[in-house]
Amino acid sequence: MASASEEMFSKWMAAWPRAVARSWLDKDFLQELVRDPHGVLTQQYGVQIPEGWSIKVVPGVEEATVSIGKGEGPVLVLRLPEKPQDLSPELGELLERILFKAFAPCCCC
């Protein structure tokens, strides 16, 4: 049986690639993801955010980071890769479906 932290990590690993693929296909979703990453990831993907943490999504940042500002809790800064220039809508939708199937939790996990 998976621990709570393993389950949370598994949901993150499933959700983030799907959110990235969707952001490449849907400009409204991209704007919402950047504006309210906490809401999007928890409500649409079921990801749990540790209490006291906040999330920031930044297009084009080199890598994910965690920082702690003065008087603030930890901030998880997630890199949002740029959309590949040759990504067609059809290929993007296929990518999102593949990622969903590859990372969707099974009945036994």
C-alpha cells in the first residue's frame, strides 16, 4: 500500500505532463493555469498541495524550483515548457490522451 506522500507524488507525476500538454492546446487553460495553478491542479487534476505551500507557474523557466520568501511558506515554481512549434492540434490531443493513459492511476494503486 502506498504512503500518503507516495500517492501525492504519483498524482503530481500524472497531472503535470497532462496540464502542460493541455496548455499547449488551449490558450484559455494556459492563462488559467498561470493565473491560478493551485485551483487548476487541485480541482481539475486532484493534486494535493501541502498546507502552507503555494504554486507559481512560469513559462520558459529552466527548471522547477522551491523557494521560501520572507514571511511566506514554500513556493513551488513549476516550469511550463514552450509549445513545440510543429505541434498540430491533432498531435497535441493524441499526446494528452497518451499521457492520460500512461499516468492514470489503475484500479489497484
